[in-house]
Amino acid sequence: MLKLFNKNGAKPDDTQRDDDVVIDIRDITKVYQMGDIEVRALNGVSLEIRKGEFLSIMGPSGSGKSTMMNILGALDQPSTGEYFLDGEDVSRLSESDLARVRNQKIGFVFQNYNLLKRTPAIRQVELPLIYAGASERRKRAQAALELVGLERRMDHLPTELSGGQQQRVAIARALVNNPAMILADEATGNLDSRSGAEILQIMQRLNQEQGITIVFVTHDPWIARHTRRLVMLRDGKIVADEPIPRPLVAGKDERPSEAAEMEAIFQDAYYGGSEDEYN
């Protein structure tokens, strides 16, 4: 396998940031104080993600994966180190500035959809635009819903939509502000295999046709194989950062019967580990 990145996520010959870098994390740590015990969730992580990348982040329980996602999403800040998102250092911003960054630069897609129960799809997608004080909100929301194939469901409530359709609304909402990246946390976790494949198809199409940068956080090696780069965390450090040479095509490639063997391959990249960590 061609190795393009070293284990801390930086390119070997990279000495300075360039305009193609959307995410530039430099030696970040995150330390939590649990009474008298100091828990180091992240321990000197560096990572670069360029415009138009589609990558997955994996890690067993306790690896720092959730902490990494929270920092990437400007939901939390590192204890030390720097985090540049689309050229802006967000590692020391105030809460109000972090809220601005989340609204303007990050599109979130969560496992549980996070839709308002009594609000139609078109209004769900308009919400980030309302918070941003943007103009032409309905037109932009309609365009985002059309991108995910919901042009005929714009006035439907969440209770009138399937799980896969609700997740498409969430994707449209994530897209509507033209963010620097989409951050998807277990976006297929609550879906059946068919609906999950449809969501992966949409993600692959948005990345390939629209050039949207997507970071997919998942525990499932098979889901990760649909992305083009895999970052693996263990004990608060990046232990592997590899391109995926032949990404699976959503809707065409079936989940293989030798899934256990595939998981063993990924566990090897962690340098071992017990099977129950991946459940």
C-alpha cells in the first residue's frame, strides 16, 4: 500500500500550511481532571485534511475518537496545541466565536438525525441560515434538499419520513451554509442496510461531484472502506493514517461474508487489541 502520510497525520515533507488545507491540527492534547486523576484523552495529535478529502476516523472505546470529533467540530477545545479550520485558529476562541464557526464552517450529521418533531423538512434546513441571518433562505434550502433527492418531501414532518429520509434532511441541513467540511458521526448507525447504503451513496456523490470535504467518524470497518483515507486512533494517538486504494462503491459492493477477517486487518493496524473493543 502506498503510504502518503506518517502516523501523526502530517505529510513527511510538509513544513507550512497551504491554501488547500481545511483542517490543520498541530500537536493537540486534551486532558480531563476526574477528581485526583488526570485523564489524557488526546496525547499530541497532529493531522492535516485537505479540501475535497473524504476520510474516516476509527478507534476503539477509550481511543480518543469522541474527543477528537468534538474538537474537530468546535464543540470542545484542546488543552494544548493549535487547531486551524479553513485558515482560522479556533483552538482559543470564545464560546460565541465557536458558535459562529460551527454555524458557518461545519455541517454536522449525527446518528440520531437531531430534527425538530413538528417542523417540516424545508424549515429544518433553513435553520442554520436563520441563525446566520442569511438571505434567500427558502431557495437555498430547496437546493440543498434537491441535492439529497428530497424535492418531493420538502413539506413533510419527520414523522412522515423514513429514517433514511430523515438523515437526508440532516445532510441537507449540514450542506446549506456551504461549510468548510461535513462532520458525520456514525451517520448510518440507526439505519437498515439499504438506507445506510443510500446515505453512503449521497456522501460519495457529494464528495466526488461537489468536492465537499467529509470527515466520517465510525466504528465500522466496512463503512470506513467507503471513504478514501483512514485515520485510526488508539490511546489518544494516531497509530495509522493510510489511503484506501480501492474504496467500496455504496449500493454496489455488498458487505462481505468475511467481515470478521476484514476487522482483523484493521485491528492489525492498531497493533493488536481485543475483539470486544470493536463492538
